[in-house]
Amino acid sequence: MKIHGIIPPLVTPLKADETLDFEGSSRLIEHIIAGGVHGLFILGTTGEGPNLSYELRRRYIDHVTETVNGRIPVIVSISDTAYAESLSLAEHARKAGAHSVAFTPPYYFIPGAPELRDFVKDMAERVALPFFLYNMPALTKLPIPLDVVEEAFQYENCLGLKDSSGDLLYFKKVHRLIAERDLTLLIGPEELLAESLLAGGSGGINGGANVFPKLYVSIYEAMRAGEQARAVELQREVLELSCRLFTIGKHGSSIIKGIKGALEVSGLCERHLAQPFRAFNDADIERVREVIETLRHLPNAELWAK
């Protein structure tokens, strides 16, 4: 079945000693599923995947797939600097019962165009699960060229692409490449969710849906029902969340800190992040609490409820 809809990029709940918070993770998963989402995406950027040990990643894959128990698809990011480690994570995800995997180009040592094409070919031929390409140029320093995307779309086990570039022109060009193929195109930046759906996108992998899944699902459902005015109204509220919550921190980790801070305020899991990041201090958590209370007084208050 084609993947579509709102697929939150699940945070990785941690304890203060950077071990997995299994109870918090279970609460979070149940909260998100109850919000009507269509899948989960784990160990990506919002999930701090590259900052986690391989052992912890494997344990989290096991915990998430066991907790979800087939109710919705689980997509596992296997992005890594090492090709062999990506393959190993993919095989673990397969054994755990994940639906599919996603991968960026390798980072640190940046592949040239021929090397990137060979990398995608090798991954497509060796990964046992269906896969998504994952375009995240802000962190990988390499946007996936359209000709590489088009080649990847030829593989039977390619499901589509997750685009976190924020470049809607690129997004539209990828949609053009899909043509009549039964492929999925998902947007990362939640500020562009409604606009991406209007441009032919299939859904969103949006961080704020960890906290307020019903809001994002409502945007998706409104667009599917042809209620564009309603979707635009809700999209403005997502922008309020982005501008208020994701700007409390001042560094590259501010979005993850904002989401985890909001989850702690909501009683779902704690604020802790993996090294080298640091969680919000108590003063910042109070600012998060104030923002959440403000958001819950917006016109669609029922979508901001716990």
C-alpha cells in the first residue's frame, strides 16, 4: 500500500544518562497514533539518529516496531557515514518488522556525482526493504540531484522521496519526475505542508506532529477533501508553533529542543538530548510552557489539546 499522510519524525526519548526512556517512548507512540497519523519515521534528524550509538538505534528500532505492532507503517532512517553500517541497520530494521527504510547520501566525505549514483544503485540492490531517498542538504551538504532521483525511481523497491530541503521548486520538479508512477513524495518542513500538498505531495514528515498530531492530520484531511481555505487556516497555526516554539533555542538544535521541551510540558517524555546537544534549562522550559498555553488559545483549540 502506498505510504501517504502525516508521518511524524519520532523523537528518541532519553533519560538524563542518555539511555532510552522506554516508558516515555511508549506513551509518545500511543499519543501520536491516537492523533490519527499514518505512519512513524524514526532515527532521522528529529530523532537525533546520527548522534546515537548503533546499539541504542537497534534497541529503539526493536522497541518502536514492537510497540506499534503493525498498526501503522514504521520507516527507519539508516543514514550514516559508513555504507556497511547503513546496510546493517537496514537488515536489523527488516528483522524487527519495519515497513521500509530511508537514507541520505553519505556525509562527512561527500561523494561526487558518479559516486553518489553508484551509492544509490548499491543501496537499492542490497537493501532488502523498500526504501525512500532522503534529501537533507542542510546537514549532508549535498542535495540529491534530479537525475539521481529519476534513476532511483526506476528501482522496483523505491517508494519515493522525503524532501527536507525547503525548496518548493525542487519539490515540484521531483513531483514531475514521479508522473504516473505509484510513488510517494513527502515534505519535511512543516511550514510548507499545505503548499506541498497543493503541489501534489503525498504528506508530511513534520516534527511538531510529535506534540500535536491532530493539527497536522487535519491539514492533510482538509486538503484531501478539497477544503483549501480550512487547510490554509490551520497552516497559519502551524506557522505560529514554528515561530514561537522552535525559536526559543538559538542554535541548530533549537527545533529538537523545542519539541522535546513541549513533550515534557505535556507529560509525554523528558527533555533530554544526546551529546553534543544540551536540553533546555528550567527557565527555557517555562518559556515552552507559556508558548504551549498561548497556542492552546488559538481558534482551533481542540487540535492543540493533549
